[in-house]
Amino acid sequence: QYVPTFMPSILPHILKRATEKLEVSITDSEDSSNKSNEDDDGGYSINIPGMGLKKIKINTTQLEEKANSARAIYEHARSLGKDFGPYAEASADAFLPLLHNEYSGDVRSTSAQALCQIFKAACLSASAGSVAQALPQNLLPVLAKALAKQLSQESDEDELEIRFAIADALSEVMYDAFTHKDANGVRVAQISVLDAREIVGHVMILIAGCLTRRSKLIAEMTTDVVDNDELARCDEKLHSEQELLTHLVDSVGYQLKSLGASFIPIFSQLVAKPLGKLLTSSGTRDGRARLSATCLFDDCVEHCGPQAASTYAPQLLQGVVESLNDPESDAELIQAAVYGLAQISRNAPNTLSARLGQDLLMKIYNLCSNTPKSEADDSALFENAASCMGSLALFKGAPLFDSIPDKGTLAKSFLAGLPLEEDFDEAKVCHDGLCDMVDMGLVDIKAEYNDLLRIIGDILSFVTEGDEVASESTCARLLGIIDQIQQTVDANTIQAAFARLDPNAQQALVSAMQ
């Protein structure tokens, strides 16, 4: 709590270390071996095109101080949050050049991490009205393009930690730009289509390189001549490439979500062709490649409008069907496939035939009904399945709504999966869908009052705690359902059911009804 008071005194010293001119000397080398090597005095003798053999000496203490100053700014920005906003511009100006430091990967990676925290602080401060919104808006394209460009220049495949740190920073920057809004609900930083095209162009090349390296590693691990040590080495590198791939894909996904329908030309020109063929196993043996493709096609169908949904849903559906039928699909791929099926059901329902839809519905129902939510190993997968079941058959406009006359079993399974809390957007859709189901008579208030009280109490409790799992209008509709319960079920029965609720749910219901 005392740090903001002293920041005006602390910051100049940190930034002075960051911006201090690096001492580098280039002299004629006395080494006649014509090879790059390190001398006893810490200098390097290397061949420089057009200059011949030269000795380069760098002040490594300065490099360490620059990296440490980046770490210090990272910690200050992270700890202060919006209170760091007034110092964000000066800090960004100091560390942006270090992102391209040619002498130290440590300086580049720590500067990237510092810059993403600086940007987050600027967004938080603009959201709170503490600094002008122009600050994060002006910083976003400069920072995002610098990070993407530097990633493209990190050519040493053995320095995965450096690439990971920069890719992590890029995905965090795009996430903060997507999520932070002002009091009027307007994003404090919005990427432009032109800048997004440039950034995505860089990132898709990096994704292709990452997938190529993973493909080679997978092939290497399946040969008979690989010993256990080599398998362990390959597996470690495969995992590192997986983490890098996740950040690269996320950075594209957040730009897609930010731009919506405006992203369609970028998706069709840069994303759809290289990743579309990876939706099924015929295009790749790499499950992570299929997951990456599925996630971005899911986002496109969900966020890019009706035209994109109708264009890309058929291709996504092929991947969804295979992933749900493939016994080798892992939980994350199944989760992405289930999510994609929900988006197809809502945004491109004509893509689903009645027969295929019912086959897929049975698989989704089994995911929900085989294990109670409280015992599910993967709560996100369970919630996605509940949401998908509602979108396929129970909500207004669902593609299978008219073809399934008796929805009682499905409705009971759906209620058992509520409330949703992992994905706020899905939660809002499903909790509003629950209100529609009550209005349509798909949920019998007199028979299901226990579940309804539990679900509504938990939803209101989450909202009270700041979790946006339901809109204001949905909360009002939920309170209307409580009124109906009070009019339909006798008071003693309601009181007994209320006593079984979680204390937080009880408090939320009491507060809401006052």
C-alpha cells in the first residue's frame, strides 16, 4: 500500500538502468583461426560480413541490470494494477526497445513480460477512468506488432523459453485488449483489421513452424531405434512446443473475438486453409494440431456472424464428429468438439441433419448422465456438454427441438448440470435458456422446485460475488420463477428445501427477494 507513494522516486532509477546505453566495443581480432569463439577476456571473435574477423566485447553487467529492471517493473505493474497506469507510458517507452535486444535473450523475454504487465495496468487504469483511454489504445498496436515481429525473429529452436515468454506476453496483451472495457462497455483498446492482419500473418507462420517441429518429434518417437533417454527428451520438447502453440493460437483467437465479422477475410485468407485440413486425423496425427484447429473454427462460428457460421460450420462439423467418435481423443479435444457442436447448433443449425443430430445428442447426453457433476473429473467438459444438450434440443430454435417430443429425460439431465460457472458466456446463454424452458413448460415447477431453488440460489450467489453468470434481465426472470414456486408449492415444503441449500445461496435468495 506504500508503493504508489514512492513510485515517483523508485521509477526513474529503474528506467535509468533499462535505458542506459549498452557498452559494446568492436576491434580487430588477433585470432587467426577464422572461427567464432570466446576469448579469455570475455570478448567474442566473429566474422562480420564486410568487416572480416572482429572482436566484440559487451558489458554483461549492464545486460543483467536491464533484465533485472524488467523484472522489477513487472512486479510493480502486477502489484499496483490500475495504480500503475500513470507510469505505463514512460515504462513502455523504456522497455519496447529492449524487446529487440540482439545480445541477450534474457533481456528480450523479461522485457516482453514486463510490457504485457504494463499494458494490463494501462487497461485497468483506463477502465477505472484513472488515465485517458488513448493510452492503451495507442500502445496496443505498437506493442502487439513488436511482440509478433520479435517472435518471428527468434530463430534459435533451442531457446524455447524465450519464445514461450514472448508468445505468452502476446496472448496476454490480446486477452487484455479483448476483456477490458470502460464504464459504457466499450473496449479500452481495440485492434484494427489492418494491424490484426499483420499480426496474424506473423503468428500463422509461427504456428506452422511449431506444428512442423511437433510432427517431426512425433515421428521420431514412433521409431524403434529411440531409447528411453531420447524418448524423454522428445517428450519434453513436445510439451514445450505444446505450450508455445497454445499461446500462439490464443493470440489469434482473441483478435478474432475482438473483431467479430470484420475478421472473416483474415480467417478465410490466413487461417482456414492451413488449419481446416487439421480438423480430422486424415490431416494430422497430432492431437494438439486438431485441438488448435477446432478451437479457432469454434470461435469463428461463434463470433464472426451468420455468413462465417454457415461457411465454416460444415467443415467444423466433420472434425466434431470424428473427435467425439475417436476413442483416442483426449479430454481437451472432446471439450472443444462439444463446444463447437453447441455453436453449430445455435449459429448454423441447418448444418445438422436430424439423424446425425440425434446420434450426437446421445453422445452428449451420456457425457452428462454417466457421472454426477460433483464427481466429474473435468467440470469444464461437463458444463460444455450440458450447454450443448440445451442448444441441440431444449432451447428455442434448437435444431432437434421439434424432432424430440418427450424432452423430460433430457431436461432432468440438463437441470442436474446447472448452474454453469466455468464459462460466463455459456452460463448466460444456458441460464436464460432455463427461463425459456420454464416458460414453455419443459420444466415442471411443482416437480422440480428443489433443483430450481438450488440452481437459482447458486446463480444469484455467483452474481453477488461478481461472477457474470447471468444478465440483469435473466436474474429478474429467475426471481419470477421463485414467485411461481411460492404460488405453486406449499410454504412448509419450500422452507424445508430452502434449509438444504448452501448458506451463500440462502443469503443470495433472501437478499434478492427483499
